[in-house]
Amino acid sequence: MSEQTPDTGSPSIRPLMRSAIYEASNPRLRLANATRSVLQHSATSTASGVNVLAAVELLEQAAALLAVGPHGRSYHASAEGAVGGATHGFASHSPVTGPLNALAGVVDIEITPTEVIATATYGDAYEGPPGCLHGGLIAAIFDEVLGFAQALSGAPGMTGRLEVTYRSPTPLHQPLRIIGRFDEVNGRKIMTTGEIYAGERLCAQATGVFISVKAEKFADLNAVRQTPG
């Protein structure tokens, strides 16, 4: 696969599952990448008021175009962390790692039989303390990466408990390494652990407990989501 990802200050998008939706020519991927770029520039731009208003007019036109026609999507995955490559699947639209979701950050995800390794470099749009990644986003990243890791259990589920310990500031503009691993299963509980590193420095640790969910339950949730009103 060949993909040209714009320099948006957001993590570059590298798909978990290779599929046509991740090709640079996909208009929905181009839309997400362009929106990421706008989000990043809007966080730091010192453009003149005239240029800002001109940008606003273009964005309003774009929003009007996208408002036309039906909306909605359905999930083809059975639980959090499922990695289906469907155009409207969880992985592609996740607000944390989904390449088709402009809010998403990370990606470059490698899955082994025992752990998940993600890498990302975050820009100013994700800032919490000065020069540092927002702590709430750190928790969301752990939820996502541990969610992928718990799927290695063979009976994936949904988050039951997530505990994060912040060890040191997590920097912006530096490559981060996020590790998630599946540890054990205890009944319906799936135990996971993970860390975030900047170089060799430990930035944060997490433990997650996921509750195994039957495919039928997830189908019921999706049916409710698709119900009008």
C-alpha cells in the first residue's frame, strides 16, 4: 500500500488492517486527513482575521455539502478492539485510532500473538499541560490499545475498569510507544496491562479489565443505535 499522509501535526495514519478504505485515493480518508489538518492549524494559527473568516466560509460550505443525504453507519465488529476492515467498522471510525475519523490520533499498530504495539507523535491540538499530551487522551489511548490487546483472548468484550498511573509528562512532538498486552482470563473478565514510553522514559502505566460480551449483545446495541429517534 502507498499512502501520502499530509503533515497535520497529528499521528500519521497507518492501518491496523490493510484494505481499500486506507488507500490515499479514498475520498473519505482524504476528507478525514484534510479535517485533521484544519484542526491542527486552528489550534496554533496566528492568521489574520480576514484569512480566518475566509476559512470559516469554506468550512461552512463544506459542512453544508456533507449535510446533504442520509447519515449513519453500522458496526461489523462484535466488541471493542475488534479489527474488522469494513468501511463502516469500529476500527476505521474509532475516535482514538480510526483513520476515517478526523478526531483520531494514533496509528501504526502492530499486533503480535501476545501484545499490541502502537506508535504515534502528537501535535499541539492534543495539548494538556504546556508541551504535554492531555491526560484524558492518554487514558483514551490506553482504552483503545488495551481494547485491541484483550481481543487476543479470543472472547473480546467491553471496558469494565481502566486504571491509569501517570509517571512522568508525556511530550508532544516526540515519538511515543504504546504497549498493550493480554494477561489472563478469569471467567468473563479479561485482564490487560500497558505502558506508554517516550524513548526509554516511562510516561504512564495502565491496567484494564474487560468484560467478555456475546456477539448477540453487541448486535442488540447496534440495533438500538440504528433505530430512528
